[in-house]
Amino acid sequence: MTVPRRRDPRARVRPAAALLLVAGLVAAAACGPPPVVVEGELAFVNVNVVAMDSERVLEGQTVVIDEGRIRSIDNAAHVEPAEGVEIVEADGHYLMPGLTEMHGHLPNPRMSDEDIKNLLFLYVANGVTTVRGMQGDPSQFGLRSSIGRGLLLGPQLYLASVSMSGRSVTTPEEAARLARGYQVEGYDLIKTHEGLAPEVYEALAASASEAGIPFGGHVPDEVGLLGALAAGQVSIDHLDNYVEALVPDEARDDGGGLLAAGALVDRVDEGRIPELVRATVDAGAWVVPTMVLWETAFFGDRPSADIRAARPEVRYMPPETVERWSEAVDTRLEGSDPEANRRVAELRRRILAALQAGGARIALGTDSPQIFSVPGFAMHHEMALYAEVGMTPYEVLEIGTRRPAEYFDAAGEFGTVAVDRRADLILLAANPLDDIANLRQRAGVVVGGRWLPEAEIQSRLTEIARFYGND
């Protein structure tokens, strides 16, 4: 791929070549109309478009971007970018929609300005151009505004509220008041968490429905998966409640919670999986599995040193954060049962495969930054695992691009490469429909219409590593 260039508006035809030019134009006219000149700010020439509206590639296209939107997609032989347009000679590279992180964590006001910029860039560097933030804070409205105005480089943000858990919300009246308030404040989602009593959860659900704001996230243990689906919870994040729902009532005890699956694995009835899949599909709920985090942090068998060696991207995180992650992994390993962990991980994979085969609505999410899940980079690990459970590259890409846009009722805004969509794109050196690993062969990213060639991305990543003492 050649270096981006601009078409020079001062270029002129030399008089000596005028007759040859006229003759050439006459000959060209006999073959067809001249190329249409297209205005814009940025153009990818001779690019193969992975549109993601279906499993197809549009070869040899020119894609023109202007004011943060895709303005035209045409056969490269039929159009010509206007004078002054920045041109990227794509040389047959592949242009696909940016990825959406459906369970990401965003900066909080306790972070320094530099840490905030670094974290947001890690998403963008990996082609993550939209994030559903699932750890809400009022300061994030300012982040969203700064990104939208071009003052801060980052992905498009959808914001969940401050988490509603059993520790923070204890009465139905409080739940109803908060649900209405979060809608007025402008959050896109009410975040549910562990510990909500059934009557409190019911009040939350009713008030959220009346206010017109969705609610989703964790499923409280006393509510259970089927209760959450019946109440209209829009997204079921993580698969622990699916594992718990496979345990017959007579085999249950009071020990629920996030890590109960290891103790429950001997009691599950996998014959109930089809019932849970049908209930999920019938409810129209979305599932955000966050598979890799769970296998790394809770049901893995590798010490932290091995994980750090396998994930060099940890050098882009603050060292104190990585040390906390290491301590958490190694402490858990000391008291864990490796065989139970392996069985839980395999069960979760079978549940994911069944949800996909049964037509459930799955969206890509990693819960990063969490234990050894680095923003942006974790998406590649998550997608690789989806491929391991049997999904095709196109199915994995759907889950990371078009499906999230459908979740937000924004299919006309992003998630596909089409005219008038947001210019949030990834340029790749190889076809991602052939192998999901080709997403790592990045040549650059477009976020909000801004082109970041890979050399610039790598330079910025080097600066981040150096900032954290990892040069």
C-alpha cells in the first residue's frame, strides 16, 4: 500500500501533450463515459469492501469520505476523487466496518488526563470505533462530548448508568426513582448488577419500561435468568447465569454468585440448554458472553507470568494495574480446582455454541479493562474463541459490527460499509472473511472520518508503553 497523497489542484497539462490528451479523450469516449469526479476529504482507491450487509466483497472500489461520513462507494474505474482529496492507495487491501465493544469500561474522574487518552486510544488502535460503556459515571458525558467535537480521540460512546446493585439500591422506591432519574440524565442503559432483591428488580424494570430506557448487565441471583428474560432485560452479560439456570431447583443451595459455577458444574443438567436458548430467543434479549475474561480470570489454569508472556499488550497498561491483575490470578489459582475450571470453561463454550446455533442475538464484549483483558486487544482474543466454538469468520464479524448497530437501532448509522454511514472503518492487508485472525493484519483505522495509518498507530502505542515504563 502506497503512502497517502493529495491530488494536486495546481497540476496542469503541458502544451506539448495537449494533442495526445485530446486523442486519448476521444478514444476513451468510444469506450465509455469519463470517470465521475467525487468531492470529499479522504478517498480509499482500489480497495476491496467487506460491506457486512451480507457475506460478500466488493472488489476494486473507491470509497470517499467527507465530514465523518461515507459519501460514495463506486467502482474505481468509474470515479475519480476531486482535487485536494487525501488519497490512500489501498492496492487491494480490505475495508470493513469498525468493531463495537458491547461491554467495555470507560475512564473515570480518578484517572489522569494522560491515562484517559491512553485508554481510549487502545480501543481505537484495534479498530474499536464504538463502545457501550458498562461502568457509568457522570464524567463520561463530558468524554462523549469531547470525542464528538473532535477534541479527544476516541470511539463513539454509549453510556450505561451507575451500576444498580444490592449494595447501592435496597428498596423498590429507590429503584424506581433512580431509573427515572438516569433516563432524564441521558444515559443509554440502566446497568444491573448482583444482589438486587426481586421486588427491587421488579420496580426497576417497571420504571425503566415506563421511562423508555432499557436495562441490562448482570442478572441478580434471586431473579435468575428466566426471571430477567421475562422482565425484559435487554442484555444478559456474561454466561454465569446460564450455568446456574442449568441446575435443577432441588440441587440448588444458597451459594450463588459470580464464581458459583465451579461448585455447580457437577449438578448441571445440560439437557436444559435448548430450553434456555428458546427462552432467550423468544424474549429478544441480547447475550454478551465475555468469554475470554472468564476463562482467564476465573476458570483458567495459567499463572500470571504465563498470561503476561502470552499477552504483550499489557505493556500499554499502568504497571500497578497489571500487578493487581497478577495477584488476583495467582491468588485464585492457589485455591482452585483445575479440573472443575476446565469443565466450566468447556460448558460455557457449549452454551455459547448452542445460543449461536439457536438464533440468539449475540454481541461482542470483553469487559475490559479487567484482568489481563486490555481494551481493544481483548477483542481479538474474544473473536478467536468464537471461531474455536465453530462460528465462521462472517458470523464472528457480524457479532462485532452489524449486530451491535441493530442492538442500538442504529443500523443506518454504523455497522456496515455503506453510503451515509459513519466513517468508522478498518483497513486490512488480508480478507477477514477468510480467517478472523486477519483482523490483526491492520493497515490503518478510520474513526469519525479521521484516518490513522498503521505507522501512526504503532508510534502512538510506543509512546504509551514508554509512558508506563515499558519501552
